[in-house]
Amino acid sequence: MARMRQNDIHIEKNGNGQVKSILLAHGKEIIRTGLRLLIESRICWLQVIGEASNLPDALQKLQEFHPDIVLIDAELPPAGSLEAIRQLLAMKVTNVLVLSPSSDIHFCCEAIRAGAHGFVLKSSPIEEFVTALRAVAAKQVFISSAMTDSARATVFSSDCQLPSDQGITARECEVLQLLSDGQATKEIAQALGISTRTVETHRVQIMNKLQIRSAAGLTKYAIRHGLTRL
């Protein structure tokens, strides 16, 4: 987020006076603290009712506090925001805003298709972050202005070429991402809460569907489709 100066402070008000609640789910405490301070100083219609450092913690806080909005770190441990979005939606949470370090079009497509209402960059100006929160609170879709007009249009079109368009399931996409990030089978199993045998089964299915015959080929594919942090 852009740095906030004291004389830049502007209180964002809600026209109907209704106060919304938000859960901050981010792996780094210093980021959560900064977001809390920003919201408390700038947005009078929004109340931070909880913080979470990982997905299990977020799910527990969700059941405890029932927030109106959940802000998710794109790299939320242990499996990233896509799995988090799916699990949150399974618990009837609909207002999800993803905070991402990257403007990658493919990840944005996946996040919106997974059910997120908003996608904003960590480098976004504070005013855009506030606008994103307001849009998500109103159940409107918000895409960061840092993405090009054509990229933003692609998110809402059928031209977004995702692994899922080639028969890759959501779980296989997660396995592919972790494989391309260099994680071992055991690490992937622990991150996703599945067995090592299941990870190997997913690996074989991914390679068969994509007609790729080597680990290097999988990594190249993941890089082309924006599925890796490499």
C-alpha cells in the first residue's frame, strides 16, 4: 500500500450509516496491523472484528465472528487464496477481497472464478483499496486499476485461458502450482491436507491431461500461465 501521511487522512463514510465487519486473513502480522490501522483511521463504516495468520485460523475466526467481508492474502498459508476462497464460500461467505502482490491475469481469473468479489494489488494506492472494500461490501466485483483495460475485460470474458479449460481440476491446479514452486511431494501433501499417494496421482493426471512428460515441462507450463511465484 502507498504510504499514508497524517494530512492525507480522510474518513470514508457509509451513506446509510450501517457498519460492516471484516476479517483480515494475512500471513504477516505487520501487514495485518497496517491494514487494521488503515481501516480504523479511514473507514468509519467498517470494523475489524478479527485477524487470521493462516487458513485454519481464518475458518475458525469465521465461525466465531461471522464477518461481512473477508480480506485474503493471495499467499495465505498453507495453500494460498484459491483454496481459502473455496472453503470460505462453502461456509456461506460471499464477500471476499483478494490482496495480491501480482497483477497476473491468470491468477486474477482463477480468483474471480473461485468466487472472490474483488482483486486488489498490495501496491495499490490507499484510495483504491478503500474503493475495493466499498465495492465488495456492496457485492460488486472490483478489479485493480493497475491491470490493463484489456486484462480487466478478459477476466469477465471466455478468453481467459486457464488450466481448468484443459480439464485440470481446481485441486490439480493447486498441486501444479506447488510443484512448480519447487515443493516436494510430502510438503504438498501437508499443505493441502492430502496423502503423498494422492499428490502423485494428481501429478500423473496433470501430466496426462497437458501431455507433458517431465517436471521441467510442468514448470514451464506453470510459468506461462502465471501459476508460479518463480
